[in-house]
Amino acid sequence: MASSHKHNSDKDTGSSALKNTQAWTRLTELHADMAGTHMRDLFAADPKRFQRFTVSAGGILYDYSKNLIDKEVIAALCDLAKERGLERRTTAMFSGDIINTTEKRAVLHTALRNRSNAKIFVDGHNVMPDVMDVLARMRTFTDKVRSGEWTGCTGKPIRSIVNIGIGGSDLGPYMATEALKPYAKDDLDLHFVSNVDGTHISEALKKVDYETCLFVVVSKTFTTQETLANAHSARDWLMAQCGGDESAIARHFVAVSTNAQQVSDFGIDTDNMFGFWDWVGGRFSLWSAVGLSLALAIGMDNFEDMLAGAHEMDQHFRTAPFEKNMPVLMGMLGVWYRNFFGTSSQVIAPYDQYLHRFPAYLQQLEMESNGKSVDLDGNRVDYETCPVIWGEPGTNGQHAFFQLLHQGTQFIPADFILPVKTHNPVNDQHRLLAANCFSQTEAMMRGKTAGEAADELRVAGYGEDEVEALVPFKVFEGNRPTSTLLLDVLDPKTLGALIALYEHKVFVQGVVWGLNSFDQWGVELGKQLAKTIADELDSGLTVSSHDDSTNGLMNAWLQGQGD
Ligand code: G6Q
């Protein structure tokens, strides 16, 4: 609730602290210079540009040389991060300070993957023994299921896992399970059910056998409508299959939650519950027991390798100087384009089919974290914050939206992600994949001049009239920024580092924009609204309490139910 003094404060026209920094002024000047520069010329002027603008950590080489930057821009961007207190805020996050101020919580997903002996305190309590205890329980449980020791109600080993959760309790585990398929147990099928649309659970249930199926119900709060609806439907289905034997629930349902009471009210034995803590945000929870389905698929050794990769990136983020710090550079480049060039979106193009859910995962991570317009003091900001994040795996995207990236009226920065080694060396296909990735970023940087386009047309046999007519369509301005992340190989460790890289990028941007990146009141609003309307749709009565459009739609829907 906004208090009146905030409306009257001069900060109300925007949290001008950001725009009042010296670095902001410097960047405004640098932007004016850079706006008239072509990257082709930057490359021509500096033969060491690749070496200068690449950094490696956690099995990832980050090439950001194909961006509209030079040494001065990078220095000024790092200065901006410093002026906004990034170092202090990073220490505060890693130390368990209450940086999620609206929910009065620490933000400690980094503790979940802390592989050092360092203690981490929340309210004077060292959380590391609790973290290790849950990891040990996950190991015991996953070993039992994977070895066949854990059996269903008729004594058969588990062959299918159905993860029921939504948002942070789905996107991370689903994305990582897809990404790490080469490490998964062959004879264990994984299914992820999130949507409240009954189609999602129905289609999953068609593929599993009740005797060999394990439902993993994942919900931090255990009150989320979609997850509870799907979990109830799964339980009803199990009961129908096994003749109503309630003792089957203990063999076929486990829960991951912070809410033991709700878990037990649902009917799941809390012995079969894996806990986590309120200092783990939903979209940062993959590293906790929320990753249980993933751990069942790939085993705890691989799961802990993923934690180790993330920890390596955490260490890099905490210790590398800003000019050599991958998450800082990535975050600040995003600020450069969003706030100085006015770009409104950012593309993610993984050149790896296993990463096909990565753009969707990042949509939540970035847009739920920094899709905000009020700063930490509750004042409306007077600058842009999170861009729209979108993307698809390459090469598919090339045959769809890349046209707009090459020749559209706006420029959209893009991250390209490519593993050096493939898990599937089929003929020469990995070489073709890499060639596509490299040639796209080169083309976006270089473009094609009218002269080059005309020469190509002449070589292809076109007459001069046709050349003249076609050239405008064949020109590519280029100068479109891309960054490339080369992964050694998409293994658990590198995936952990990659995810942690983006988490910290989001944190860096949140600090610069002065946001609380760790609450999500927009998501909470959706949870409330749907409940009210669901009750009204249940009553079956004509609805008149909303605006004319909503009344009309609800009444048309209600009428359709009776047909
Ligand atoms: C994530 C969000 C949100 C949340 C889901 C599921 O940061 O808070 O996506 O993860 O709404 O919530 P539960 O895990 O409580 O069911």
C-alpha cells in the first residue's frame, strides 16, 4: 500500500539516484558516440578485440566482443555497478541479510550449493547442517527409487515419475531434466505436469501405470491452486486404480514443501516430505529438494555436480573484478542496451536441443525478478527495467523470427549458447550446428552493404536493372549485438554454472535498477483473482459483479456448460 508521503516526495517522479550517478552521465556521453559507430569498424580498429572482450569461468567462455562497446564503455558500466553498491549488495545477499525487504526474507539459494565449509547464518542460525541433511535424505531416497528398492503398492519398482508443480516448482526442474537427458536413468520416465488445464494431468496419466508410478508434488506453500488441483486428480486416479486402498498413497506420493501441515492435510506422510526454507525463492529453488525429480532422473552424484558448477560461478561472481566478472558484464550489457539504446527485448538462442526449455526458464527468472516499476523505497522508477525475454533453440529460430533480428526496424540483443562437444555426434551435424551459430552472429555484426549485395547479385547473373531493384531488400545493416556462450560440454557442472550465471546477471540488474528482485506480487495477484472467479463460476448464477466484458465472457462460458 503506497503511503501518501511517498506520493509527495520528490523521489516520486522516479528514483533519480540512478540517473544522478556520475557513471550514468558518462554513459550518456559514450552512448552518443557509440550510436554512430559500426561494430565492423570496432573490429577493424582492434585486432585483439576477442581476447579483450572474452572471459571464462565454470566451463563457459563468454564472448561479448560483438557488442556496441569499447574499453571506456565497459569501464563506465562497471563504475555504474560500483556506484549502485553492487559489491555491498552482493555481500549482503551471500551473508543472509534480509534483502527481500517486502517479504522480510534472506535470499540464500547460494547456500543450497555452498560446497565449501563456510557457515551461513540466518537469524543467528547456521543453515548449512539443514541443507546437508536434506541433501542426504534426497540421496537415500533417490538411491532407493533408482535401485528398485523402493516399490509401489503391489511390490513393483518405480518406472515413472510425475512431477506436479508450477512456476518455480516446475520450470527449473523441467528445464534441467531436459538439459541433462544424457545423464538420466534410461528406464525411468519423467513427466512434468503444471497447467491447471485438466488436459495436462490427463495426458500424463495416460502414459503411466499406477503400480510403477511416483508422484512428486512440489509446492513451497502447498496452497497453489493448480498444483493442489492436479495432485488431487492424481490421488483420485490412484485410488480408482488400486480400489481405494489409502495405504498406497505412502508408496506413490512424496512432497517437496515448506508447509508440513498442508502436506499432511493432503494425506502425504511427512516422512515422505522433503523440506526447504522461506529464504529460497521459488524461481531460485532448483538447487533445493525442488530438484528432487531431476535428482531421481540423473542421480545424486550428478545433481551434486550441478551444485558444484553453480558454486564455482558463485565464487567467480564474488571474487572476480567487475571488468572480468561474467555475471557483472552480462548484467551491465543488458543495462547498456535497455537504458541507453532503449531496446525492449532480449533474445536467448541456445544452439543445443537439450536446452529447449532454457528460454522459458529464463523468462520467469528475469521477468518475475525484475519486471517491476517501483524501487526499494516504494517509489516509481523513471527509467526502464527488465526487457522482454524470449527465444527458441537455434537453428529452428533461424527459420522463424531471425528475419526480424536481421532486418527489422529495432535491434534486439541476443545471447547465443553453444556447447563445444556434443553428446550426439551424428555424422557432421554438430559441425553444421556450430557453423550456423557462428555465421549468424557474424552476419548480425557485419551486415551486408549495398555494394556487397550488388556484387552477389551480379555474380548470380542478374542484370543491372534487377540489381538496382533488389539491392534495398538485400542490404543488412548489421551492427546488431550478440554475445556467445561457448560451453565445454552440456554436463551437470556446466549447466549449474550457466544457470547461476543468469541468476547473478538478474541480481546485478536488480541492484542497478534499485529493485527487490525477490518478490512477485504480480504472481500473487493472479492467485487471488482466479480464486474469486472460480467460486462465482461454481455458483452457476448469472454474473453481474464485474465489468461488462468479464460478465459477458463468464456468462457465455456458463451458458456453454449447460449445452
Ligand atoms: C517463483 C514464484 C512462483 C511460484 C509458483 C509456485 O518465484 O513465486 O512461480 O514458484 O507460484 O508456488 P508454490 O511452489 O508455492 O506452489
